[in-house]
Amino acid sequence: DAGITQSPRHKVTETGTPVTLRCHQTENHRYMYWYRQDPGHGLRLIHYSYGVKDTDKGEVSDGYSVSRSKTEDFLLTLESATSSQTSVYFCATTLGTGINSPLHFGNGTRLTVT
Amino acid sequence: LAKTTQPISMDSYEGQEVNITCSHNNIATNDYITWYQQFPSQGPRFIIQGYKTKVTNEVASLFIPADRKSSTLSLPRVSLSDTAVYYCLVGEIRAAGNKLTFGGGTRVLVKP
């Protein structure tokens, strides 16, 4: 949907290591988002971007950083992975704002921190 | 942000109509209502969106009463492939996606 590719699709890493997840979109959407999904919590917004080099924090941003150097790429970095960051991570995009710009999601990255 | 309340789960049978009601008692004047569908191992997918009365597309209908304190997603003649989690979201008309909050959703199981 909206040409969103997340990589990797699955990753296992050890506690304390840095991890970078990539989201790539081909639709030239302005806004990009990173969510995490955990049982009992639904989807929670980590960070979002409203343009190249313009990012802001979401609901659960501690321990995460993001970068957007190009319109099509939005990177999520776990600076020092912890077991509490084991989750499924979804990238999403919207063309603009408001009622005619629904979220388009990628298929997720399943991250396990051991 | 307007809080939404949905049933945790619903069971249905193939060919039946499924109606999922979402409560949003503190919806604001500038808020609209959006529904998403999520299959296992996939990201949520936009289904339908509305502000008031009735909206229909090729997938579903959305009924919103005059007071807008609730909304009902109607899935006509469901099939096994409609088994999924359905999320109701309420958000500002001019806001970007960062203003939307996902709740726990309703898990719909369609049985043969």
C-alpha cells in the first residue's frame, strides 16, 4: 500500500546493541510515521516526520531516534536495544493532512531483543 | 483527543452482516471518524471515513447519528477473509496522522 517497504522484516538482536529499521516509500507522501504494536496496547506512535529533516516525538519516543534525509526514507534507530523494545514496528505515511489523507501502512518489522 | 470504546471481539458467520459500534462521547466539532482493518502480520488498512450521516464504499458502510457520539461500521455479507481486527479512530479534520490514536480494536472472527 502506497509503495511502503520496511526492512528488515524480521530481526533478532541482543540487549545493548543499536538497531536501525528502514522505511522506504515511493508515493512522495509528505508525512511519515513510526508505530509500535504490542498486545494489549494497540498501535502507539513513536516518532513522526512532516518533511525532510523535520521530525517530532510521539507518544512513546524514549529510547528511539529518527532521521529523514530524503522524502522517501524514514529511519528508526534504537540507540541501545532493550527487551522492552521487542515489538512489531510499523511505518506509515500520509499524503497530507486531514480527512482525505488516511494512513497507509507497511507490513511491519518484527524485532526481538534477547 | 477523543477516546473511543469498541467491543473487544465479535463472532459472526459467513454471509451475515457484521455491525461494530464505536463510542466516542467526547468527539469534538472538528473531529472525523475513520475505520481501519488489520489482518495478522500486516499493517492496518484504511476502510472508510466519515463526519456525519452515512457513508458507503465498496467495502463497508459507516453510520453516524446526528449527535456523533457513536458510529457503526457495517460489513455486508462477510466472508472468512473478513476475519481481522477493526479499529475506530477519531481525529481532527485538518490534522495529520500524528493526531490519531489507535485503541485496542475489535477482533472479528468469521466462522464457516
